[in-house]
Amino acid sequence: MIGGVIYPDDFEVRLGFDQVRQRILHYCLGPIGEKRVSEICFQSKLELIKPFLFQNLEARQILDRGDDLPIHAYDDPEAWFQTAAIEGNFLEGEDILKIAKTLIIIRVANDFLVKNESSYPSLFQLTLSVG
């Protein structure tokens, strides 16, 4: 059901939305992006689509202006956090280094967007959950 309307199970296939999702997957830098893209579903409500359209526009502007948005692929630390949450378990040094690398990449991208809030306000909104 989308926006109170019941669509057939193969609606996204009929519409070609599944092909759009597959094309976007090729641009993902890592598994977290691939997971997020796989979760995208067809949406017909403009108020839900609008933020994504503005984020897309701003990302395109970054590329067009030649700004160096410091985004790189990084490992999803979720599995390590689950392992570490179990009493008696510990992480290997290599895993801790990967988590540190991930945090550095996120912090640098966050700092870029905070510094450029006025130029990229929709992308800046993504930093509010990072803090």
C-alpha cells in the first residue's frame, strides 16, 4: 500500500522502478549505500519525495562545481557493535581500526556539510543526526 492506495505486487516492475533502483545500486560506494538503495520503494507523495530531490540536486551541484565532497566507501560497523555488545566478547584490533576509519570518514563528510550549510541546506539536514 502506497499513500492509502493498494497496488499489485509487481507494480514497481511494471513501472520500471526496479530498473531505476538497479541503476542507482551501481553508483553506491559500499554495502551501507547498497542496503539503503535496496530499501527504497516507489513513493507517490510529493512531501516525502521532495527532500530526496533537493538532496540529489545539491549533490549534483557539488559535482558540477568541482567541490570535493569527502565521501568514501566504508565498512558497516553494525556487526562489530553487535559482537562487542555480548558480554565476554571483544573486537580484534583490525576491527577497531576499521571502526575508527569509518568514524573519520563520517566526521570529515559531516564537517564539509556543516561548513557549506548555506550552499547545501538539504544535505546539511543529514548532519543533524550525526552530531
